[in-house]
Amino acid sequence: MSVRFSTILEGLEVVMGLGIHPEELAAPQRVIVSVRMDVVYPDAPAEDRIDAVLDYDFVRSGIRALIAERHFHLQETLCEAIAALCLRDARVEQVTVRTSKPDIYPDAAVGCEVVRGRG
């Protein structure tokens, strides 16, 4: 019987180019990224070793590489790119990606969330 775990990267704070407004195009801004990956294994890990499970380091470093490559105009596009990154690992059955721009308004953050799965 297979086993499902959720691997979570929560609250990754990055400074990046994101947005369409002149002030967003002129300078990078703070963005908070959270990722939840539903990972399926044939069995529960028998040993306490990282090579037995999904190592979330690839998601963190992959996000940093994505944001270094370009300016994203839309949070939706950023979320889709991160979801595609996560789904490269065949063990990831479904991924939820959430981004938030906490500094746009003085009284609220604005964000986006996408859920993607296989098939």
C-alpha cells in the first residue's frame, strides 16, 4: 500500500521582480512563497535517511533560480512556474503554491494560490 506525505516549504521570503505597476517594474519587492507537495511513496521510509524521501532543498533552490532569471508580471505566472518545478519530481502527485506581496498595501497583503496535479 502506498503512503502519502505532505512536504511543505512555508514562508520563504524572497526579493524579486514581480508586478506590472511602474514602481514594481522599477525595483524588486518582497514576496512570500509557500509550497505544499503531496508526495506518494510505495512504503513509509524504512530508514531515517534523506535519500528515502523528497528533499525540499530542490524546491527552495529552484525557486531562487526561477526568480533570478526574470521579472514576473503576474503572481499567477510565478505560481505556475513553481508548480511546474515541483511536478518535475515524479513522486509529487499534487502541489499547492501560494505567493503573497506583503508590502503593496499598508493594511493587507495580496496573493495568489494555485493547485496543480498530475493528469
